[in-house]
Amino acid sequence: MKRAMCMVFTGLALAAGAPAMAAGVAAQIQIGTLGPGAELAFALPGPFAARLGLNRFTYSGFDLDDAEGLDYDAELELRNEHLFLDWQVFGHFRLSGGYLRNGMRLSASAQVRSDGEARVGARAALAGTRVEATVDFDESAGYVGLGFGNTFGGGRFVYAVDLGVVQQGSPRVALDVTLPPQLDGCVPSDEGCIGPEDIERERQDVEAEIRDLDVWPVVSVGFGLRF
């Protein structure tokens, strides 16, 4: 990912002698995989533009199932502020690279409803056992992508389509297990007594299942006005 971003910015530097775009500022609203948001674009000297934006969205009420039989009720929080630099390569096509202050967070909880229906780590869990997980990513993330639009090459009404990826680092999972009241003060030999080793194994299992989230795909569509 770092190599790809270096290539983008090297290309931007080499293109400094290309014709300039129309001057101005554009404001637009967006919808996409980073969540709905708003963005301001500023024309720069040459075929360049800068974009400042933010996105906010919370997606809740979906399920995540793991291999041990736990059925997690999950919530995904999408939060970011970003600064992108665009190079208008030709026509309405552009290459983009930039930075996001990333606040993506995944929260999930699962409760065992009957004895032995699920396992935490290597141990069968009793009814009433509750597992809560939170997943965080790097606060600083890089973006590289391409787009199509007329932000500084058309009339007052502007549109933009972007495709790219955010490199947000490997997901970090924190896990907490609450045992049912009858297991208060239990010892590892007791049935359903889930200890630190079981919790750590479950945490690693969850982390392995979502490791592909280190790269987040970006697809967005925006509309707005140029001033």
C-alpha cells in the first residue's frame, strides 16, 4: 500500500506542467462505503485539487457468526475525516491519494441461550454466558483510488464517483466474558468455567475471522455545486 501511494504522489509531481483546471470551490454530499458525508474541494495550480471531508454512519442490528456457535449481534460505526489530493489525469478521470483520521469501530455481543450450544475458546459455555467484543483499527489510515467527475471541469452542478481502498491496519480485538451467577468463584475444573486462556483463544479466533478488514473498499457517489 505504501508503494502504491508513493507511485501516485510521484505521478502528481511529474504532472506539474499539465494545464490547470477551472478555479473555484465545490461542495458536495456523498454516499458510499465510508458512510454518508460531506466534502469541500479546492482547485489547485495545474491539474490538481484538494478535498476535505467527513463521513458518519452507524450500521446496527446485523449478525456475525463464529465457528464456535456464538451468534454475535453487531454494530459498525463509520467515522472519518479525510484529506485527499487529486490529479486530473485526462478528461474527467483522476487519481487520488490521501490521509484519513479513522474512527471505524465494530462492537458485538453474544449470549449463550442453552448449555453447550456454543464454545468460548476450547470450553463449552453454559446458558447465560455473555461475550462482548470491540474491534478497533489504526487511527491514521492511507487512501489510494481513482475517480470520475466534473468537479472543476464542467458547469455549476458537479458529480463524482470514486473507487479505492483504505489501508487501516490489522483489526485489534478486545474481548470480555461475563459468566452466569451460578459460576461466581468457579475454578477451571468446573463445567462452564471460562478462564483467561479460553478468552484469549476466542479473541484470536475472532481476530482471524476478520483479518481481511485491514483493507476497506471504498465506493462512493457524490453530487453538489461549484462556486
